Amino acid sequence: MDIYTIIFLALAVFIFLRLRSVLGQRTGDERPPLNQAARDVLRGGPDNVVPMPGTVADQTPLAPSAEPATPPDRWKGIADSGSALALGLDQIAVNDPAFDAQHFLSGAKSAYEMIVLAFANGERRALKDLLSSEVYDGFDAAIKQREQRGEKVETRFASIEKATIVNAEVRDKTAQITIRFVSQMITATRDKDGTVVDGSPDKLADVTDIWTFARDISSRDPNWKLVGTESGH
């Protein structure tokens, strides 16, 4: 073994001892070993959740926040609290927060008068905007029959005595409200010669109608349309 080999061996031993002395010490800056929960996260372990200080896992669970209580008189004058009608109106209001029953009734009374007068005068264009296609077809057929017979209808409103919501519900994103109208009007039908064949041009008649209005609450269109009619008692 020559002198150069001995020198290189001595240097190698010296460097090894120095590295060992450094690597074997802790400086306080080392990253602590991962705990089991953290390893589970990195591996996609059992729950994939590491509870952190101050999170829900370290606190007493809170009761779920309740929705604001519905005022017991929300539908005052429209429906009794807790009734099937009130629950139906609640259902509509949940799906349409802008819904106001009193405002709706006011609009429905105006629509009722407009539709009755438009039907009497045979104004199809006005009816088309207010009726569903099925109801419009029925009204249109009745108008055509009158026209074929040469008949004219005279109708004048005296008053709408009552307009009462009798049913409300939501079906497949369609809100439906049924109203019972009690009105007084003068109505008479004259044949092509001007002879009165139905009603009276001078006498008030009491009329009761039960109409159902509907609106697609998933649509941006705010308008309600008449989807069903029947005579009341």
C-alpha cells in the first residue's frame, strides 16, 4: 500500500465521521413525523379527514338552525292557520318568495271581469293572453257556435261580491290556485233578430264561478293563466 492510498483512506474516514456527527444531531428545525391520521389522508385513508383544532370535531354539536317561524297570521283573511289551504299557500310561497295572496286575489278579480267581458264580446286576442291553450279552445268553440247562430251577448258587471281562495297547491313546479267568485251582473243573449233568447237585459243575476289559475314557478314569466272553470252554487 503506497503513501497516496493511506492518505485517501484517512480522508475518507475523516469525512464519514464529520457527516455522521452532523446528520445525527437535531437542530429544532426538523419536520415532526406524520401522525397516523395525516398518513391516512395522504394515502386516501379511511375517513380522509384530519380533525383540526377549533373545528366541529372539537366542539359540542349545535342544533341545526331553524328557519324563521312563519307568522301565524300570514294568511289572515285568506286561510286559517294550519289549515290545508294555508299549507298549500305556504308551499307556493316557498317556491315563489314574491307571492302575495292579497295581491293575487286583486289581480284575479280583474282577470275574472276581463275574461267574462272578452268572452261575451268574442275578443279572442284578449282571451288568448289570459287562458291556457285548453281553456282557450273551449271558449273559442263556444264563440264560434254563437257566431254561426248569429247571436250576440250583452254583459255588464254590477259587482264582484266575493272572491275566495278555496284551494292552493304546487304540482310539478306548477302553482295552482282555485277561487270561488260570487258576482252580480246583467247578461242577455240576443238572436240575429235582436230577440232575447237567454238572460235579461234589465235584471241583475247572481253568478257563482269556480276558476283555477296556474303559473309555472320555474319560469321567469310572472303571469297566471286560467286553466279550469266550473259553475258554482
